[in-house]
Amino acid sequence: MGKPWYKLRTPKENVMVQFFNCTVVRTLVIIFYALAKRYKSRSGNNRAHWLNVAKDKYSSKLIRDMKTVFAVLFLYIPLPIFWSLFDQQGSRWTFQASHMDGNVLGIQIVPDQMQVVNPAMVLILIPIFDKLINPCFMKLQIMENCLHRMAVGGLFASAAFLSAGILELILETTYPKQPEEKHASINIINTLPCNVKVLNPFSPVQKINSSGMHKFEDIACDNFTKYTLLVEASEKCGTIYLGRHRHNLEVAAVELQTDTVLIGINLDNKIQAYITDPVDFQKSLSGKPRLSSIHLHDVTISLKNQAGLQDIYFVHSSNSSFLADSAYMELPQGIFLNYMRCLHQILLI
């Protein structure tokens, strides 16, 4: 209703175009000024700010506005870096926490729950800083303005980001080594009650203790390469007399893949090798640890943690093989007791 009472003036010039034109012109002026300075011992004008040389073509008000804009932009330089690292809380840092023990003072903290800490700390610390810490700083005449506090806060944030990076480098030493291009890996697990020897083309004769494992790494492989291994045990393996104590195993090394071979016996008490499915190193979408159980013959597994959580799984073997392997189970972090024929302790981190 009041529009007729206003005087509408059409803009006569484009401020954004002037801004960029002034910047480009100033860049060219600096180049020519530097070249001219080589031949002249004295400069005609001694201006303090680099934008002042454009005053002969642009108004003083525009120059002042540009100085203000560039001063503000200088403060915004670290912001993209800060937010790119800060937003890692919901992605990379959560996965990083899933590789660690979340037990704090007897309380198990799930990695996703750590995202609540930041807004909670903001709500708690705002009144503390406003009523207690900042007044103390004012009396001590330190960090009296917001820029000083932002700078100190940036230093603390940098220290936090740096500590997270160092922690990730330490955790990487515990991650399983993945085969590189043109290479594969093979795990040999000895389930026999005696030691075995593995004659292989990768290294000297490898001795594997009872219930032990050896990993052949960096095996040369061009997409798909077959190798022959000779597994040998003593005729009397613990309390078992083996009808066959040597076994030739033909294993296929697949590029960028880790395969697992179990050394056991069949129903005729003959040494036998069982090849399992490739190891799946994919992280679960929930961020929880994954556990897969591999056994010879059918078995019932009962997992129970300290909080009383208990899961029971029946691992069934196929008709053509005595090998029984379960699907990957997602479990919360913590210590689990694995009840089968004997008692084992498993730590999931």
C-alpha cells in the first residue's frame, strides 16, 4: 500500500562488475609498476595499500569497500579447512572409533553416540565461559576481544585435528594388510593337534604350530594363478594316528584377494585341506565389528558378553565338504565368551 510513496531509483552501475574490474586492473597495475620500478629509481606515489593505485580510475568509496571485503575474506581463509575436518565426525572419525575400545569407566560407548558430545559440550560450556572464564580473562587483560578468542580456539581445534590424524596413523598399523595389484595372500590355519610343515614355492619350508596360522603375503599373481603346496604332519598327530599324513594342495591365488586354507582331517583320519570363502574386509554399514566362525563339521556357537547379551548360531557344513563357515555376524564392541566344546575368549574391537 505504501509503494507509491517510495522513490524507486534504477541502479546506474553494476557494483560486482566494478569490483572484479578493479581487482583485475590492480593486478595489471602491479605488474607494470614492478617493471617500471626497474628503470626508475624513485616512485611517483608512495601509497600504503596496494588498492590505492586504482584511485585514479575508481572512487575512494569503492576502494574503501574493497579493502573491507578483502579484510573479511582473509578471516574466512581457514574456514573451509575447518569445516571439511569438522564434518568428519559423522563419517571418518566414527569409523575410526569403531576400531577402538569404547569401554570408558566400565561404560560401553558406541561410536555413533560420540556425535552427541559436541552439541552437549556447547550447551554446557557457553554459560561457563560467559559467566566465569571470560570475565576472568577480562580482569587479567588477556583475550579481551572475539578475534583473540577465535585464534586460541582455532589453535585448540588444530591440535584436536592433529591428534586425530596421529591416532589414525597408529591405528593403520593394526589394520590387515591388503594385497596390492598383481599380488595375493593365502592364510594357512592348522587345526590339527600337532605341528605341520608346508612346502611351498613362496618361501622356505614353513612350520605351523598346532592351532596356529601363517600368512603368505605378496604372492605373485596375474589375475588367477595356481600353486601347489605340500602339507606334511607326523604319522601320530597328538593322540590321532593319521592314515595319510601328507597332502598335496592345489590353491588358486586370485589377484587382490586373501584366501584361507584350513588343515584338518576327514572321517578316515586322513590329513585334508579345506579352502574357505575369500576374506571379506568390507566394513559393516553400522560400524559394528563383524565376526565369522569357521569349523570342521557342524557346530553350535553361543556368544555371550559381559553385559549378558547372548546369541546362539548353528553353523552347518555342506554335503560335499566338512567345512562349516558362518555368515558374518555384526556384534557390539566388547569381550565375548565363545562357548563350544571348549571355552575361548574373543575381543572385538
